[in-house]
Amino acid sequence: TPTFRIALIAGDGIGKEVMPEGLRVVLAAAERFGFELDCRTIEWASCDYYAQHGQMMPDDWKEQLRGVDALYFGAVGWPDTVPDHVSLWGSLLKFRREFDQYINLRPVRLFEGVPCPLAGRKPGDIDYLVVRENTEGEYTSLGGVMYEGTEREIVIQESVFSRHGTDRVLKYAYELAQSRKRKHLTVATKSNGIAISMPWWDGRADAVGRDYPDVTIDKQHIDILSARFVLQPTRFDVVVASNLFGDILSDLGPATTGTIGLAPSANLNPERKFPSLFEPVHGSAPDIYGQNIANPIAMIWSGALMLDFLTQGQGAGRAAHDAILGAIEAVLRDGPRTRDLGGTASTTEVGTAIAERVAAA
Ligand code: NAD
Ligand code: IPM
Ligand code: MN
């Protein structure tokens, strides 16, 4: 039997509540479809660990993860005790960078049975993929503060767009679009206001696109693109965006499908030189933590993406992915549902219901 080694990092807040449900479902899928998951629980990369050690991860974190095929990740952040930029730069953002997970793939889909906040929309009207650049762009720690604490205080925060980093995410997005029925790529830009990086980004989109003549593209400024996520969601198929624009779009998109509690993500190193990381789009949700009411579906769907990626979309892993998606669809249609979807079920009840359907698939 094929065996995959998974590091489980629950992190903080509801990360600790959705992780057991995600695990329950991926283990049920492994048993049902005949592969082995060799799971190792990691206690670090959490604000609890920080409270004890003064840092988010041990110095030898990379050695500890040697041989791991994927990271299954809950959420990090507990701003009451650790500033967010410290906890996130010390964990999640470090994984993305050090493991060169330059693609953040974030599917957005409206499901049957989920009330849509956009009037008149039905399943099928919202079904697109956000491809977010995940290692550079606006997310940097380059810059500084001058004349600190005075009236003249100046803050500079640099962005970084490399040709290598930009071309590879564009190439991935074009290929993904090419593999789909509509073959349409929307390029998020802001070349009217951000006068250096964004006109250059648009130029790279054209240059890379020459290799994909069958893919149609449209470039949209991020402001109107956001409006169209709400007003004209049927326009979208694959959307490629810089790190920050992609971050914003990947909360907005899921919000239009009823809740961010459904939205999964795959932080990919497509070359498989390093492990990839699979996590919900949402965070640690301190406002609902401790009540067992968080929606576990984002975590569970992320687990399905993990199994699919590990097996390169073939055989048992693809079957496991499809079975999990089918179980998610069934539970969203027939219940049980968590509170964010208007239900009263607990995190555990929803996870268990999905796991049972996967086992019976
Ligand atoms: P958040 O995603 O944690 O929560 C936003 C809102 O959505 C909250 O009202 C929350 O209750 C709700 N929500 C989120 N997930 C839900 C779920 N599964 N079911 C039901 N409701 C859900 O965003 P935030 O409040 O901006 O951030 C809280 C902390 O999480 C911060 O420390 C932030 O930095 C961190 N964060 C981490 C990640 C990550 O680890 N990938 C992502 C986003 C935010
Ligand atoms: C996400 C999160 C992270 C990001 C934060 C927690 C740093 O919002 O995964 O979308 O901005 O990438
Ligand atoms: Mn985000």
C-alpha cells in the first residue's frame, strides 16, 4: 500500500477544533481507498508554543519535518498573546517561503443547499479558482521606519516582484485555465495606480500568455474585479493575483458562497521539491473558539486537495478526493449544518457525518 507521511499542525484557536475532523475524514478516505497515512502531530507552530519558548518553532524545525510529504495545517494566530505578524512570519509564512510553496490555489464554489448572499444565484453560477502568488509581492519585511516617534515619522514597506516568481505563477494559472472547459483567465492588476510593479505584471501576463493561445484572458483592476465577484460571478473561471490581491479575493469569493467556513486552500510547491501545505483559508477565529461550533468543511476539503495532490490526481487519491467532495456536497444539501450556515450542529457532528459518508462511498 502507498504510504504518505503527513505532519499535523493544528496551530491555534479553531485550528485545534477543525483538525480532528479533517483527520477523521482523511483517515476514513485512506481506509476506504487503500492507502496509508503516516501522521505525526506537531505541537509547535502555535502561540501556546510561543508562550513557553519565546519563538513559534524550534530552531531545527526543518530537520524535524524531513521526509514529510505534506503539512496538514489548521490556523495560526492568537493576537491577544502574540502579535499576528510575529506568529505568522514565524510559522505559516515561513513554511510558504522556505518550502517554496509559490502557488496558493483557492477554489470558490456555491453548493446546493447553501443560501447564497447574492440574490438569484444558483450552484454553477459561482465556480472558479483563485491562484494566488504565495511567496513574494506585497508580503515582505523589507523597509523600515525613519524618524520614529516624531511628527516626521516615515514608514516604507517594499514589494518584490521577481520575473521568476511572477512568470511561474502566471504559467501555472494559464495551464490550469487551459485544462478547464472555459479556458479563461482573469488577471488581477492595479496598473493604473501602482505605477511600477503592476504595469510590469501585466506585461508578464501577456508575455507568458503567448505560449497559451487557446486561453482567453482579461485583465481587471482589483477594485472592479472585487465588485464583479459580487455582481457578475459567472464571468470567472481562473483568476490569478499577486499575494495581497489574492488574499483579499480569496475571502471575498467564499463570502459570496455563504461562508468562509467552507473555503480550502492548497499551498503548493508543484515541483514537489518540498512538501506542500494544505489549510483552510480562514484563521483561528478567536471569537468562536472553544464552543465546538466552527465549520470543519474548509479543513476537510483542504484534506481532499492534499490527497489529490499527493497522488498526483491519480488512482486512489483522486477517488478519495472525489468521495470527500461528494460527502461534503451531500452534507451541505441534507445537513447537519454548523451555525455559519444557519444550522445548530457542532463541528464534531459535521465532521462525523462527512466521515461516515466517505466510509460508505
Ligand atoms: P478568521 O478567519 O479567523 O475569522 C473571521 C470571521 O470568520 C470570524 O468571525 C470567525 O468566527 C469566522 N470564521 C472563520 N472560520 C470559521 C469557520 N470555520 N466556521 C465558522 N466561522 C468561521 O479571521 P481573523 O479574525 O481576521 O483572524 C483571527 C486570527 O487568525 C488572527 O490571528 C489572524 O492573523 C489569523 N489568521 C490565520 C490564518 C491562517 O493560519 N491561515 C488565516 C487568516 C487569519
Ligand atoms: C491567509 C491568511 C494569511 C495570509 C495571514 C494569516 C498571514 O490570511 O492564508 O489567507 O495573509 O496569507
Ligand atoms: Mn487571508
